[in-house]
Amino acid sequence: MITFGPDAPSLLGILEIGVFFSLFLLGVVALQGYVYFQNCQADRRGLKLLVGSVLFLELCHSIASCQAIYYFTIILAGVPELEKGANSYSLSLTPVFETMITALVQSFFAYRIRILSGRLLLPIFCWLLVLLRLIGGVSMAVEGFLDVPQEPNYFDLEDNYGWLITSALNVGAALDLVITASMCVYLRRMYSAYNFPRSEKLIDRLVSFTIRESIVAWLIWPYGL
């Protein structure tokens, strides 16, 4: 069994597991999008455009991820291990789509915090973290594209810019935590003794949905999906 290089289970194996899991989530997101567009007649055009953009970017991310798997498992099949590159253009393209998706979704939730709280301080803080995460993700993609022609260089990108990858992912995870906690707090404040039972059930569903979305994000953030 190969224990080092691009074909090592700790590298290629994790990449394959992450891609398969992301494809499963793509199906879930596609179903949610279908249900949304069946019942979104009263929503603003901007919100519809946001949902459509996220769905399109998710599809592009999945295509790039699948092409990366094909490249490492088919195109490079039979190439001596020490001559195989650990990077490709399709793999370097995935942070572009992932960063754009993350920025759109987190910016939307920061806007919802602005609506629920009626204040600007916390949403501005969230938007600053979104910008920081966006810069980190774009930088990751740029360095990845510049690294491809230099392959094989024995994980030079990871050695020199591993801190950038980790920092960008950590900022995104921390922002998810801030958004989740804020949404839960402000949604809970909507409870009132004068609420109708159906209104309380709706608030409970919104809180549960927010927590579930955060748990999923925290589960997949190490894979950069």
C-alpha cells in the first residue's frame, strides 16, 4: 500500500470521500432549490437570483471536484508515484466556487441578523469576516493555479501556504458559529406570550434549521467543501 504521495489514502482517499459526500449534499440542495422555486412566487427577484446563483455555483463546484478525481485516478494512472503532481487546475478551481458560495450564503445570513436585530454592529462584523474569508479563498485559488505548472514539487504549496488554507477555513467556521449563535438568540427573542401556537412552531423550526445547518457546515469544513 502506498503511504506517501498523491495516491496515499490520507490524501486521495479523503479527497474521494469528500467529493462523494459533496455530491450527496448537491442532491439535497438541488431538491431544496426545486421546492423553493415551486413556492417562491411572492419572493423578491434578488432572493430568487441568490438561490439560483448558489445552485449554479454548487453544480460548478461538483463538476470541478469530479474532474479532479478523474484526473488523479484515471489520467495519472500508471505514472510513477514520484512523478505525479499533487495539484491540478480543476482542483485549484474548487476553492473559487466554494469561496463564492460561502460568501453569498454568509452575507445573506448576516443581512438576516441585521433585520432581526435592527442593529448594524454585529452584521458589519460578520461582513468583515466574510470579506476576510473571501480574500483567503481567492488567495488559495491563485496560489493553486500558480503551483500547477511547477508540479511535481512534492507538496510545496501545502508546505508554504498551509497556514493560509487553515486560516481561511477557520475564519469561515468561526463565522458560521457567530451567525448560528446570533440567529438563535434573535429568533428566541421573538417568543411572546401573545404568540399563536403556529407562530411558535414556526420559530422553533427556524431555530432547529439554523442549528442543523451549522452542524453540517462544521462537519464538512475540514474538507473545504
